[in-house]
Amino acid sequence: MKAVIEIRIEAEGGPYVREVACVEREGHRLADIGLSLAESKSLLTAVQKIVVEHQTTEYLEGRRKCPHCGDARARKGSHTVNLQTLFGNFAIDSPRWGHCPCQPHEEKTFSPLADLFTEHIAPERLYLEVKWSSLISFELATELLQDTLPVAETINASSVRNHLHRVAQRMEAALGDEQVSFVDGCPRDWAGLPRPGAPLTVGIDGCYVREWEDKKKNFEIIVANRCPQRGRIAGSGLSRRMTRSPSAGSSSC
């Protein structure tokens, strides 16, 4: 048996068809049924590469002309942009265009792909890295991604850890300024507030976590979940010795 796998892209300039993989089978064993892990990784990488190339080309073609006068912007050079995705890392040619002289600009040139690639790692890959590295060690999370996905060999525990810390800092910044109280008004008026109508279940637990730099020391973490019968479940966490503000460990789902 010989199976030829092609990808077809419908574009304004006409359809684009290209062979991305060829699977051949001669035996009739259980191990020969379907695609192997190596074949699936190769197939996903090939498809991803073609789709990314066409998407960036379409994006650039749609912005080549000046929106004010319609003249095409002149190409002033290019550089390479690296994009990390779930199905491989790709080096993409990023052109530099000159600004149209019909409008004043502080800079003479600009990179149009800078508006598209606000980060050099795809959100889905960042999500999986952060999810698994928060559940297991960085080394095991890296091995898991390498075993199941065609990610580049350059992925390592250090990069996964850095991505996790970057997402954590972003979430910490989204919490805003520390609030002393989340209830408005004078404390003597709080007794007059209506009581919750539904029962409320609260679960509290704690554990000790070893410090990252000093392996001989550890610190205590206390977590709590508020589970109403209706509405969202909210959770919070606090390290009495390491965390300066209680909101740093707060989260809700």
C-alpha cells in the first residue's frame, strides 16, 4: 500500500496543491496499522510549515500598499524571525519596508511582521509548556512535549521554566494594586450586609515546598478553595514567609 498525502490551499491566486508525505506499507502487522509517531510528527511539521508560509505571505500582501495613496511600499531589506509552534520551529523571512512618502513618519522603515508576531512563541505551545511544567518537573515536561509533539530539539527545561515565569509575571501584573479590603463602606455597616443565600463550602490545606535556590530550606504554602452551590469556584494561596501580598497567590476558575 502507498498513501500520498497532499495539502490543498484555496487562495485568491488559485489553488495550491503540494505533496507533504508518502506512507508505504508492505507488511500486515499491528505495528504497521496507521501512522507511526515519527510519521505523524513529520506530517504535522510539513503541514505547519506550508500553512505558516502562506499565512505570512497573505498577511504581507494585504499590507504592501499604502492605505492612504495605494502605492506599493518599497522593500529595504529583510531579516529572519524565529517562530516556535507546537509542530516545530520555523525561520521566517521578515521584510523591511520603507514608509510611503505621502505621509510623514518618524522612522524611514518598519517591519510589518512585528505587528503579527507580537511574541515568538505560539500561544498554544506556551499554554502546554506552562500547564505541564506546573504539574510536573521542568525536565519531565520537556520530555513529554518532545515525545508527543514535533517540537524542535532546542526545547529544554530552562526555556520551559522561563516561559512559566513570564506567564506568572503577566498574571501577577493583571491582579492590579493590592487592596486592603474588597468591601466598600465603614466596618460598622458590614453587619447590615445581606447574608449569602446558598451554603458555602470552604476547603483549606497546606504543605511545605522546597526552595529552588537553597535546597536545604523549605517554606509553607496554605491554599483554600471556596465552593458555592452556584457560581464560580474561587481559590487562593498564601506563603506566610515568601509572599508579600496575599493577592499574589490568588486565582479563580
